[in-house]
Amino acid sequence: MSVVLPGEEVPAQHVNLKLGPGLLQVPGAGSIISTRAGILNHSANRSKWWVESNSKRYVPAPQESVVGVITQRLGEGYRVDIGAAHYASLDSLAFEGASKRNKPNLKVGCLVYARVSLAHKDMEPELECFDAQTRKSEGFGELKGGFVVRCGLKMCLDLLDTKHFLLPLLGGRFPLEVAVGLNGRVWVNAKEIKQVIAIVRCIEAVDPDGGGLDAKGVKTLLDTLDV
């Protein structure tokens, strides 16, 4: 691990390289640069790289998943609040199977799980609600029901890590749905209201910016919540 600054080149190389928050591949040049100040991290096999920082405001980066709120309908698309400095745009055709005759009808206040398709400091971020490779929704699209919990950007990264204990622990207690946005928002849903409340309480308690609770502490908390 090492500290990097915005614009600094990063030695990220791998056959199946995946760039996480804070890193950007320069078009044409092929080099990888940091877009934020923080600590450079990589997975054990060095295939995934990201920059960890304690930034409170989300800075959009291509390929990142986000939970957004529709704030305005504009012609053939929508304006979406993703918690960044600027609103993002979402084309009404950027959904699986969408066409001019068949496209979603989202209203102001609707939640969407989307992927950042374009992010540049001088331009409005652009979103799409399908996987770029398969053109299938792959879980992206409108999020109906449920509840959005806000947490630290580090917590979002933790929840996306398959080795993190929280979501498997909760899933062992009751069925749940989760959409993790790297913009500090996590959408959760379950069959019962008390289960939704339990998920929210646990995420807030485990968040490094909050209580930093471990697996044992979460089990104790769940017992007190009677779920």
C-alpha cells in the first residue's frame, strides 16, 4: 500500500485488470492514473486496484455502480441525483430491451441502480441500467420498495467484497435483497419491515465511520432486534 495523489500514475497491470474507485485508464496512452488522494490498494492476485480515501463526497468513475434518485424528466431521459457534485443523466433507452416504443416510465423520486458509463470532471456524468458487455440488466434498473441507507464509501467497498462477513451473516437469518452503490448508498429490502430495519441498523453499526462492529457484535445486535 502507498499514498497517491490526483494525476499520479499507478503501476496497475494484470490480464484481467479491474479498476475500482479513484483510478482511471487514460484513453490512448494505456496508463492508469489516480483521480483522488488516498491509499492505493490491490487484491491478493493484483487483478483489482482501487484508491481508498475518507472523502465524504462521491466522485463518479466509469464502470462504478451507483444508487440514484430521479430528480427530473428531460425529453428522452432523466436527471439523477447520485450524491456527486453534479447530477447525472440517464437516457430512457439505456435499459435492457428499451426502444422508442418500449421504454421505462420513471417518475421523480424513483430509485435506480445504475452503472456510470461516462465520467469526466468537466462533464455531467452519464448512467446506464444494463451491463455493458451482455446488454442485459444484470440487476440494474428501477429499485421498487425497500429502503436506502447512507454509509461511508469504505463500507460500500466492504459490502462488495465477497469475503466480508455482513451480508452472508444476514442472509443466513432471512432472505434479503441488496444493491450496493459505490456512492455511499445501499438499497435494502426484505419480506418484513423489522428485517429491513435490522439490515439498516447492522450496516450502520458495522460501518467504519460508525461503530465498526465485528461479526460477533452483529450477532448480538440481531438477537436484540428479534429477527
